[in-house]
Amino acid sequence: DAGVTQSPTHLIKTRGQHVTLRCSPISGHKSVSWYQQVLGQGPQFIFQYYEKEERGRGNFPDRFSARQFPNYSSELNVNALLLGDSALYLCASSSTDEQFFGPGTRLTVL
Amino acid sequence: GENVEQHPSTLSVQEGDSAVIKCTYSDSASNYFPWYKQELGKRPQLIIDIRSNVGEKKDQRIAVTLNKTAKHFSLHITETQPEDSAVYFCAASSTNFGNEKLTFGTGTRLTIIP
């Protein structure tokens, strides 16, 4: 049974560019959440989607957006990248309150 | 919003001894408290969780306790082994199905000394 998958694994961008990160949840899970983990810190909540609807949004600027598709996969988009956006972006899927994380996408902004 | 504090930030214990990590939360509506283990370069892995209707939960060498009145919860690892070395994060959420935002603590780097 496949776990949560994310792509790409690593990404290097320059300031001002935009990026799209992708996540496929565990089969049968309808909820996907996105977190940002800066080196040395705990994950910070960005978004949660359930049944294609946004159910929660963390304290992130409007440059961050996301969506969920009919197959429950999800995309996180970040526009106008800043150096401070460099982090590990984690996707978590859940069917109840237990959240299971994917391997993450390591984004480096130069 | 919810605020979760975690301590200590680093912890070193001799192999075979016990380790305890403590967290406090601020939102009395929080009712779900998971613990995650994160090895270097890896994803956070759920190792144990507890819900507000339970005071203690145990899974082999790992146990978690919850004091709702004091808004404290703790992770206990007994008979520690070198493979327990990792960063541990506590988290809290007020689960409402389809709306489960986790607020994480700042992490504890646990080192097991052989």
C-alpha cells in the first residue's frame, strides 16, 4: 500500500520565480494538508483541503495558494519566491485525525 | 490560536535509560495530541498519539500521558536504544473532521549515548 508521495524531491529556484509542488495522498484519504518546515523548526501549517474545498489556512501570504483535484491529489503554488521560502514542504494526508506525511520537497531559493 | 511549547530542546541519555519530553498547549479546545519522530533528512513519522478522552496510552517502549487540566502532555521512552536518536515533535489540534490543523512544538533532539 503506497504512502503519501510528493514531487519533485528537490527544487532550486531564483527569487521572483514561481513553483508548483505536487502531492498524492494515501489511497482512500480525502484530506490533504500542506506544511512548511524551515531547518531546525517544527512544521508550520499552510493549508488543508478536504473534498476539494479549503478547510483551513495558516498565517502565510497570498503568494501561497493550493488546490485539490477530484482524485484528491493536491498542488501547492508559491509565487514571487523569496529567499525565506527556502524550506522543506511537507504534504500530509488523513482519513481521520491521524496525519501521515510524505517525504517532502526541499525548495532552495537563490 | 493554539501555541505549543516543547522542552527540552536537546536531550542526551545513556542507552537503556528512559527519556521524557514534555509539551504544553494553550487552546483548551485541543483534543488530539500526536508525537512525531523525524530522522535527519526524512519525513516526520507518527509514533503515538492520544486523544483528550484518555489519560495515558502505551505502545511497547513508548508511552504518552495527558493532563487536560494543566494542558500538559508528555512522551516517555523506556529502555532507549541507539535507533531512538532523532528529533521528536509534539503537536496539538482541535479535530473537527475535515479541519485538522496541527500546531507543532519546536522539537527535541534526542541523542542516545551507547
